Amino acid sequence: MASLQEVARRAKVSIATVSRVLNKSDKVVPETRAVVEQALLDLGYRPSRVARRLRMNSGRAHLVGLIIPDIQNPFYAEIARGVEDVAYANEYALILCNSDENLDKERFYLDVMRDESVDGLVLPPFDDSDPAVIELVKTGLPVVCVDRSLAKVQTDLVEVDNHRGAFAAVNHLIEKGHRSIGLIEGRSEVSTSRERRRGYLDALATYGITVRKELMRSGDFKQESGRVLANELFDLRKPPTALFVCNNLMTVGALAALHHRGLRVPQDVAVVGFDDLPWAEALDPPPTVVRQPAYEVGRQAMELLLRRIMEPARPAVTVRLLPELVIRRST
């Protein structure tokens, strides 16, 4: 690969001028910039990102980080697509990490982001008091939270109106005649879980339906917990006639449990899930879901991060997007 010295000789400029062109400095006149860029192209020069960061005393690496809790979850895959599309369009490279809903793993990847000198970070925090993310925010690194919020510090946030989505889901089940509705939610220390539970409870209260605490179960957002908790609910002496399951993977687990028990959906039990699935129409029956605009969450999060990088002192912004109840044959 060509060196900086070779590029400088080809363009008949100094090495410092080549560096300024590579770092997009405005101190190079357009004519000289064009000559250097042509030399770079002719020689096939590719700058070392590591060397570039080592040379930087200030400025940006044009590198951002994204940490998602579960790479197998289509919801987070769509968020990642939205983030990456905007990053790429603005000439930012993206480091993508999967924390697997594991706090130690998240901390490890946060250290990686620091070591890589990322310009900013997009992530759903592990919970609303996530100490590692809060510490990072306090250092001044631009951070945008998606899906989940932090309680003790202000950051830019892009989320979906979880209360509204959950209320619509449970309201739909009640309008179908159900009064005994089970809840399978995610980890209770996560803001999205609390908002979806609140929507569930408010819908019951609107219709004067007594809350049965034994019908409420907390999982970990993963498929196996949906299966286990659905079995617990249908082992009750008075099981529910309907289920509201608070994420897509737990919904798949719950549907598998119902299938193995020989329960028909929706004849024996109706099911509404939160989050859509790309293969939903292939399931039998296709599930009714609260669909989140996941790609738009990622897209707007990355746009907010770019604004935060450019304007570090601006007030924090919360963007709340609307979900959509998609009625299919599971209800």
C-alpha cells in the first residue's frame, strides 16, 4: 500500500498538506485538494484508522458505537439498520456490539467504545439506573438512548409510546370479551416494561376489571422465559383466557407453550404480542401485535447523535414515536 510520502511526492505537496486533506481540513485550497485526492486515488491509498486516531489531538474519528441487548431480536436488528443507514450516509463507520442483556458484557463493550475513541454512542441501557452508562454520559461522550431511558441523567432519547401500545393491546382483548388477561412482561427494572405494565393496568381499570396479581409474570425478554411463564399461567387453577406478551421473542415462546399444551389460538386463548415479527404471516395463526417503528427509532437516534456531536451543549431531546396495533388471527 502507498505511504503518505509517496502520495505527497505524486501530488508535489508536503506530507502535512496530505494529512490536512485526509482530515478534511478547511485550510487546503480547492485546487490543491483536488490534486491530492487524485494522487490518493491513483495510488490506492487507504488511511489507517488507528494511526489517524493516534494523530488526533482534537476533532472527530467519524466512528460511532451501537450496543444492542439481543442481536437475535428482529426489533433491535431493525434499529441497527436505521442507525447504520444514517451513519453511512454521513460518512461515519459503526461499531456494533451485542450485550445479550448481560451487564458485565455491556460494561466490556463500553470500555471497547472508549478505547476506540468513538465520537458517540447509541444504546438501550441495561436498566434505568445503569451505572456504567451514566458514568459515560458524565464524561461528556455524546450518548443517545433508544427504547429504554435513564432515570438519573438526561440524555437524548428515542422511544415508542409503550403505554399507548399496551393500552391498545389490552383494550382490544377486552373488546373481544376477555376479562381474565394474563401479562408476560420483561425485566421490571427496565422503563419499557413498566410503561407496558402501566398500559395493561390502566386498560383493566378503564373497564372496572379487578387485577389478579397471579396473572402477572416478569421474564427476561427472551423466548424461553415466554414459554416458561406461559406454562406457569396455564398451570393455575383459573388460567387466563387471553395473554398480553410484552415482546416478540417472549410471544414466540408463549405460543410454543400453548401449542404443546394443545390449546387453540384464539379459540381457547387469545394472544397479543408487543413487537412485530418479519415471519409473522408464516405462523399459524399469525399473531396480533403492537408494531413498533423500529427502523425509524434507529434512524432518528443516529440523527440526534450527529446533532449532539455537533452541538454538545444543547438541551436533551426526547422523541416519542407512535406504535400501531396490527390485528391478525390470534385474537
